[in-house]
Amino acid sequence: MTVTKSGYAAIIGRPNVGKSTLMNAILGEKVSITSPKPQTTRWQILGVKIVDDTQIIFVDTPGINREQKRAMNRYLNKIASSVLKDADVIVFMIDAVSWRGEDDLVLEKLKHTDKPVILAINKIDLVKDKGELLPLIERLQEKYEFKHIVPISALDDDNLAALESAIVKFMPPGPMLFPEDQITDKSERFQVAEIIREKLIQNTEEELPYAVSVEIEEYKQTEELTEISAVIWVERQGQKIIIIGKKGARLKKVGIQARRDIEKVTGNKVFLRLWVKIKENWTDDDRALRSLGYE
């Protein structure tokens, strides 16, 4: 396939506007984990797609938030903000049904970049009267000089082709930056750890998901079987008890759900071992963050 343009499109926004859902929908494959809880995404995750003669490298980012007290929050904001200087085009994603203070925080950051910005108004499936979008668009046009404003529903794959077309216009001339058959920059080990973390988020409540990290200790793969040993890190004994559950029931459930999804990634049978260990206050310790791969 001949590619004449290629570049990076960074997807930014506050937590929980659907950035990961959007990238997965555009790629037609699950690359980023998703959940209805904020701060699910902790990394810059690349997703690669060829549209006609253009290779777009989408960059999924953590949600930008006001909280700066804990080391983890500072890390997430730094990771999310760093794409502003490297991307060829920025997709600023908001929620059609609510504008919040953190949206203003993102907008302030955009005022310090000279990169073209496309506004993606997500979750239009929740707006019964689409005419209500017009005054919203008018208000947003007064806030910032967006190159395009595209209403979408990432969940329903609605109007994503229009968003892609808008992005293509800002891709610079150049050859493919990634092989034609590569869809993400993340390894299978990374994807496995994220799948386990996703199942933990889905099966726990309140603040616990944010005190959890997953580290792959062993990864052995043959043609017929993939053996994986993973450590689930938490901050306190009480959190460990919650994750394990009564007679190990919750940890077993997480393992079963994770194994099913991991088998889709590896393409063969998976034997998964999970341990829960404590690293006190790791989310507020820069050294501990680095030791767990948060660079």
C-alpha cells in the first residue's frame, strides 16, 4: 500500500469523556482498556490506522485533571500534556451532555500550543434533540478557534468517518512510520497487564482501582500454551483482602475474565497465575512509580 502522508493525532480531554473508546472504535480493535471509572488510562497508547493514502498514529492519553497532590496524578497530567508539543493534530474530546471545570483546564493548555485542534463532541447518542447541539457548538466556537468541530458517538461508531477525514487534512507528507500490519506500539506483555487491571477495575468499587497496578513477572509462550504469572500491587492490607475476596472468590473471578480476553490476544490457551502484594503508598512515591514502569 502506498502511503504519502503520515503523522500523529493526539486524543486529549478530561477523564471519562471516552478517549479510549474512541480509539478502539476507530481501529476496530481493542487496544486501550476502558471502564466507566476515571483515570483508567495511565499511559500514552498508540493505535495505527491507514486511511486511503494516509497513516494516522492515534495517541490515547490519560484524562487531564486538577488533582496534583499525589505523585500518580502529577504523572498522569504530565503524560497527557506532553503530547501537545509532539502531535501533528490534536483531537480535543468533550462530553455533549456536560461541560466541566476540567474541560476549561484542557482548553487553557491548548491556548499554549500552535498545533491545529479538532473538537470532537462525544456521546451525542445521549442527546435526544440533536438541535440542542447547535447552541453548544456556537458557545464552544467562542471559546477557541477550532479547525473543525465534529459531533460523534464513539460508543455507536457514529460520524467517526467525518472525524477521520478532518484528521487526514492535517497529516504531513511522509512515508509510513509503522509497518502496515502493526496496530499498536504496545507489546503483548503490556496488553496482558492492562487486561488484568481492567478486570480489577470492573470488579472493585470506589477508590480501590486507582491503588492497583499489575506487573508481569513471567511470560512463557509456546504454540499451544501461554503461561503468565502476574503480581497485583496494592497499597494496604485492606485492599489486598478486598481483591482476594471471600475464600479467593473475587480474585478467581478476575482471573477467569482476564484469561478469556488474554486468549484473544495470544491466540492460544492461557494459564494465568495471580498474586496480590503490598507496596505501601506507591501511588504517592515517585520512586515506586518508576519501579512499576510509570516513566
